Amino acid sequence: MRKHSVMVGDRVLYYAAQLSHAQRFARARQAEGIQAYVVPDPTPQRTRTARINPLTSKPYNKPQTGRQAAKRKA
């Protein structure tokens, strides 16, 4: 799991798995007058492997969402 940090000086205030949550927390602290800043986690993101259907030995199909699903129904 990723650990993005919200720092004040050299002290950690908050860890977040998502960068947007850390940025939001830091902005809230800055609005309170605290000099908080975000340090993104430098580790690379994990690559996701395809889930294999055990019956067909092929990857599962991606679910149809949004406009693509509406086009298929029409």
C-alpha cells in the first residue's frame, strides 16, 4: 500500500494511501494557518495482473460501463 505523507517541518501529520487525500488534508491544514506540505510516496505503483477465468484459461472480460454499455444495448 502506498504511504503519501503530510508533513510539518520534519514531523509527519498524516499518512494517506491516495495522493489526492493527502493533498486535501494538507490544504485543510494550510487553511488553518499550519505550514503543511505533501511528500508523495516514491515507490512505483504495483502492476495489476489479469485475473484468469479457470474455466476458459483466458482473462475475464472488462465490464461495460458508461456510454459503451448504452451503445451495445441499442
